Amino acid sequence: MSYVAPAEFGTPAFLTRLQAQDRDAIQQVVHEFLPQILRAARGAGLSEHEADDVTQQTFLTFIEGLPRFEGRSQVRTWLFGILYHKLREARRGFQKQNRHDDIDQVLESRFDARGMWQSPPREADHDLWDQQIRDHLEECLQTLPERHRLAFLLKEVEGLATHEICNALEVTATNLGVILYRARNRLRECLEGRGFAER
Amino acid sequence: MKMPGMYSCREVHALVGRGTVEDLGPWGRFRFRTHLAMCRHCARYVRQVRALGAALRRRCGREPDPERCRRLEEAVMARCDGHEP
């Protein structure tokens, strides 16, 4: 096998091999990105069995589509885009969110007409705060719409750049900003509501 | 409080919530840091949101079991080769 470093996956030579469905090139991509895709599938709320299945389906779709892959996005971005579609197929709740979200009203009520806090975040020392996150993060994550949770995971855990997430989820940068804003604040509000910030 | 030319709390909240602080230019970063230095509520909000991101990375950022990944990789390559595993 002629090994190519992941940083070289975007080179024309490697792209040509992928388009030709070169087995070694495919295996290198699978080996490099399968743990990330599997981790994201689990983080998106799938069971272990479902995550295994969706991960396999993601790579099989990737392989089938290689002759049409023009390299306009990075291999990793393309894979996350396929994963997103597989998650939507696997989970009915993965529909796009409405333009208006009830979290917006909750957040708006925290500020006065001048844009100053009228209901500021409640105080917590660091130890209590960390403890409350450990106790409640799991259940609060379940309150996020699945699309928001995936966007948040891609940003915070996988460290994808904004343009990569936008390509993968097919949203504009503005829409992604709104999604991340709602996801972060819904989580924080949930934790605070469950005693997160109480002394 | 809001000083002329400085961000309001709502604006700081939006910048942090959207994750766009890093996109600010030098003047924007100055305004952001100045606001945090003067506003304990926003400073607390920023600390809580950062802790949340760190906790999420600890919870969801663990590497999956290598053996499981190896089995899945084999299954994908077997399907790629036209063999049902």
C-alpha cells in the first residue's frame, strides 16, 4: 500500500486515485475517518448498533459516489455531509427547525430594552458548576433538536471550521450561527434550570 | 452598563452564543474584553459556556474502541470488495 498522510488527501494525485476507486486510497480514508464518523454518530444520539450501521452506510455511500467526487470540499467535510443525510434518514426527528424557536423568547426575556441583563446567569462556584454539568449534561443534551446537537458537536468536539460545517449541513454561515446560539443557550438554560447554578 | 461605542450585554451574549468572538477584529476584541472586565454577569455567562464546551469534549470526544473500529473498517472494505460480511 502506498501510504499517504491525511494532510495529502486533498492533493490532485490522491483525488485521482479516489475517483478511480483505488482500494488502498479508500482504505486509508476509511481508516483515518471512521473513528470520527462513529463518534459523531454516537454523539448525535444513536445507539451503538444504530451508530455502527449508519457509519457503515456513510462509507459505502462515500465509496459509491467517488467517481463523482470533484474535491470541491474536503474528504472529511463530504463524509460528514453524508453522515448528516444518513442521520436524517435514520431519525425522523432530524427535520429542519422552524424559523422561530421557543428558546429565543426565553433568551430575549433575560435582557431589558437597553440590552442589559435583567435576569443574569445565576452564580455558581467552579466545583459545583462542574458537578452539575456531570450530573445533568446527558439529559440536557437530549433536549436539543438533533440537528442542533450535531452542529454543536461538529463545532465543539470535532473542531470543524465554520465553512466545513456549513457545507456538511447545507446551511449558510448565518443560519449556523443561529443554530449554535440556540444549542449553546438551550443547554446552558437547561443546566441552570436543573439547579446547575444554585448554591 | 453600556458605554458609548461598547457592546451591550445582549451583543456579548450573541457573540459568545454564536461562537463568533474569534472572528472579531482588533477593535471588536478590545470592546469585548473591556465589556467582560466591567460586567460580572457577562463574565459569568462566558465562564459557564466555556465550561459547557469543555465538558462536552470530555464526554463526547473520547476515541471509540479501536477493536470496534477495526471490525467496522473490515466490514466496510468487505462490502467495498463486493463481499457481504
